[in-house]
Amino acid sequence: RVAYVNGQYRPHGQAVIHVEDRGFQFADGVYEVWSVFDGRLADFDGHMTRLHRSLNELRIDIPMTREALGRVLNETVRRNRVREGLVYLQVTRGTARRDHPFPPEGTAPSVVVTARSLPLSKGDASAKKGVAVITHPDIRWGRCDIKTVGLLPNVLAKQAAKERGAAEAWMVDEMGLVTEGSSTNAWIVDEHGKLRTRDAQANILQGITRAAVMALIADEGLELEERAFSVDEAKRAKEAFYTSASGFVMPATSIDGVKIGDGKPGPIATRLRALYLDRAMRDAI
Ligand code: PLP
């Protein structure tokens, strides 16, 4: 395997970042993940636009043009011979003597790209059966709209899920409303058959897969309400599912051990998954 680090492609085992990198010292960086179909990147523009937004919000310099970065992403995919899988990008504020304020102007951001294979069939097998989710308090900060590498609360939530035999943790705010998954956006089809997902302005990440699925919902003429739902509403829902670049649309068939609907992946989640995969494969570049 090969990783791109600050202008060079290096063997994966020798791909390293300086100990004074601000990503390591302060989680002072942002990231993106694209899924790869047939060696091409899905939702390329959406992730690239969100990357620029995240960098802009944190006032980290844009390290290279969209086109140049696109070439690095594609080249990393090619050199790792990934046909189906994921490509990961991280940009940090760079390497500088450890000090909390931003480093001197002109400090170059660090750029890292890795790619790995992940067969589509693996996610498909989970989607066919459905997966379990647990709920977990949302202990994150007030700027969850920025895709930062400060993911410790997300790590703790996902580990709690793993230890309870679940695939994802849905984080819950102090009002008892679901915010989002540890690395996914959360959705239900409520008791009345209406799709529900939390408003993207309400301190969650604006998922690129979420936005793509919203467009499909509109095309299908389904009803959608962008309004937070409670854990109780989720447990009474007809369907539950979550979305992300790595999992696409994943049906959740239990929440904290409570069966959702008839305990099988629901028709709406199943259809949205098929539609999303079709469109993403067609439009990947
Ligand atoms: N919410 C959080 C907290 C995430 O970390 C992610 C992805 O990593 C998502 C939602 C899903 O976003 P996307 O569909 O852009 O992958």
C-alpha cells in the first residue's frame, strides 16, 4: 500500500507526520472520505465543496487547487489498485512549534491521502439483514458542522456500540433528541410513514450522502420532514436507517435492543439504498 504525504507517495509503513503536526497536537485539522466505485470517486463535488467550507471555517489555507487535489486522490486510488473501497483525505494546519494560537502565516498545511479496498458485497450483506444501533449521550462541541479530526467523542460512542454488539451509536442531545450517528446521519420513517431527519442547521454534519438521499426522496415524491426525532419516536418508527459515504444507506433493525417495525430492513430504506448506489456508481468520476 501507498500513502500520499505532503507531496510524496510513500510506502504505507513509512508514511509519517511530524510529532509537532497540529493535527496530532490539537486535532487542528479536517478530513473527507469518498467511496470508490470501479476506481472512481462518488459524490466528488459534494465532498470537495464541504472540504473547502470546513477549511474556510477554521481558516486553514487551501493546500492546492481542487483539480490538483482530485488528481492526488485518483492517483492514490490507482497506486493502491482500489476498485471498490474508500479514499481518505486529511488536511491539518501544518507543523509548527507547539503553541495554541495559529502558527505564523505561510506555515504550509499538511496533506495526507490514503486509500483502501472495501468490497461492496460486505456492506450489502449487512444491509440485507439490517444492523443494530445503540443510543449514547452526545458530548461533542458546538461546531459539529465542521468535519474536524477531533473525533474522540465519536470514537467513544462507536466503541460503546461495538461492545454492545451494535454497528452504530446514535448520539442524543440533552432534550432526548437524536443528533446523528458517530459517523453517519440518522433517519426514521415515522409512525405516519413520513421520512424524518434532523435539520442540518441543528449542530450536525451536513452529510453528503444525506443530501444525495434527500434529492432521491424528492424524485420519488416521498414526504420528508427535516425535524429532529426523539429516541422514543425512533423506537416506535416503521423504519430506521443511517447514511454515510462508507455505508451508503444502512437499515437499522433495532435500537437499544428494541425491534424496529417487523425487525427486517424496511422497504423505503431498501429502495433508497438501491437508488443511491445506482446514482453514485453512474456519476462517480
Ligand atoms: N455525521 C458524522 C458525525 C460523520 O462523521 C459522517 C461521516 O463521516 C456523517 C455524518 C456522514 O457524512 P457523509 O454522508 O458525508 O459521509
